[in-house]
Amino acid sequence: MLYYDFHIHSALSPCGDKDMTPNNIVNMAALSGLNAIALSDHNTVGNVRAAMAVGRACGVSVVPAMEVETAEEVHVLTLYPSIDAAEEAAAVVYKSLPDIKNRPDIFGEQLFMDEDDNVTGYEEKLLISPTSLSFDALFDLVKSVGGIFVPAHVDRHSYSVLTNLGFIPDNLDIKCIEVSKATEDLDAYLAARTELKKYSIFRNSDAHYLADIAYAEAYLECDSVSDIFRTKGCHL
């Protein structure tokens, strides 16, 4: 059994707090009793290698991940079986971002960090823009590298597939969705949205601050995170 939080932003996301460093994130997760986390910055995996190195030292599995914004302004949590697969997808995502320069005074700095939390650079392109990838095209990209495609915070009134598209496309083999912690009564929510009961549901923090990282509540019924990639699904 693995206690997880698969939606955590580092200081590379402009909306992420500067204290969201690889060491701080991984160690806070360990203190919270989590076995597995995912670093899922907006449209980039630039700090994932550093977090994975810290995770190996701390005994916390760090899954390569990225929160991608589609052309329809839908946020999708994407999880990858390896850092190489994640970086392959991220290269496509980065090229699909508009050439808009970040304004740190408005959006915040976008910090690249190493495993010792040293700042190694700054991302100049604004990462919180929608990509030119459609929802369907992103699904194909993620699947092509063996990843898992999870429509993010479907219960929210902005940046969610149910709000922006109005439905989850049946033509895509989507097995998992994320319902945010803002929906406290999951059973009541699913009773009102019965069409969602066929999906496995992730419950993540979407943490932008250390204090928001989840405690050991949500769990996977498996021995390692690699199990979810072998089955191409989720056992929650």
C-alpha cells in the first residue's frame, strides 16, 4: 500500500512558493507519512530530476509528472514511468507554449533548482499559458510515451474538463480522474455525477505551499508506483 500525493508544484511553477524546493517538498512528504509523490509543475518537468534524487536519498518515490494546460484551457495531470519519458513529452509541450515572456513582478519567478536546492537558472517563458495541444492530442502524446492521463480537478469551475468541455470524451481510454480536496464529501459528489463512477479517482493536494502537501490519507493498493504503469490504470 502506498500513500501518495501526485499533484505538487515546485518553485518552477510561477504560482509555487519559493519554499517549494526539491528538498523541502520531499522531506515534508516524508514527514507527512507519504510513500510516493509526483512533482507536477505547469507545462514543465524541469525540477523533477532533482526531486527524484532527493527522493532516492529519503526513501520517497518521486514520480515524474507535469500539469499540462490544453488549448481548451483544461488542466491535465500527466504521470510518466520514467524521467526520460517525461522529458520527451515535456519537450513537445514546451514547444507548444506561446512565446510569452514571464513577468516575475506579476506571476512570480520560475526557478530551476538542483538536488541541494541551489537555484541553477530561471525559466523565461511563461509556463502558465495554455499550450496549442488539444485535449485529444495531449492524450495521444502522453500515451505514446507510456504515461497516464488524468483530467485534473474535474470538480472545479475553472480549468477543468467538465467545465470547459462539458464532458469527458468517451473516445479516449481515460481510466483516472482527479477530484480536488475542495470537494470534501466525495460520495455525495459522485452521487450527483454518476457518470464519473466508472473512473478511478485520485485525491491530491495541488500544493503550491509546503503546508498544503497531503497527509497519509489517499493510497494506492500496490507495492510500488511502477505497478500503475504496468496495468495502464489505477487501483485506488
